[in-house]
Amino acid sequence: MHTINLRGIKLFAYHGCLEEEALIGGNYIVNVQIKFDFTNAAISDNLKDTLDYCAIYEIVKHEMAVRSKLIEHVAERITSRIKNEYPNITGISVEVVKLNPPIHGQVDEVSVVIEK
């Protein structure tokens, strides 16, 4: 099995349950791992035989721009959209990391992971 990873997608977004988060936003990192047979691409050296990393990035960027209260909801939207647009993938993992969450204490990040 083959794996394509997009790690460290850094975006600014407005997710969160608090009203302040909707106003001031915050920094996020998204990591995507896709299981996909890219044997043909490895032989042909042709983009049409694999997944376009730029297209995956654009999906992540678009879904992160849609405000949600929960990062769980954002991760599900990203996962579902990638699965719908690329039905030939055999597995996917999406992690949404919220940096410096508004918690009463020192916490660097919180994250959720969805695997399908």
C-alpha cells in the first residue's frame, strides 16, 4: 500500500465555541494522510496517475475557511470531501490541530483525528 502525506498545512481560521474565537480567530495545522495506490504514477511520472497535492490542499483550505464551533466538525468535512472527490482512495486520516486553545491553563495545542 502507498501513502501520500500532506503535513503541516498552516492556516488561520475562526473555529471555536467562544464568541471571541469567531472575532479574533486562531492558528491551526492540518495533517492529511491518504492511502492510495500510486503504482502507475511511480512508473509513468504523470500527475494524472496520482492525487494532486495542490487539489487536496485547496480542499483543506476551503473547509477550514467555513466557520465551525468544533474542530471535530471541520475534520469530518475535510475527510468526507476528500473521500467524495477521490473515491479510489483506500484510507484517509485527517488531523486538525488548534494551536494555543483558550483553556484556563498552559496548553500548546489540542487536536482531533478522523480515520476512515
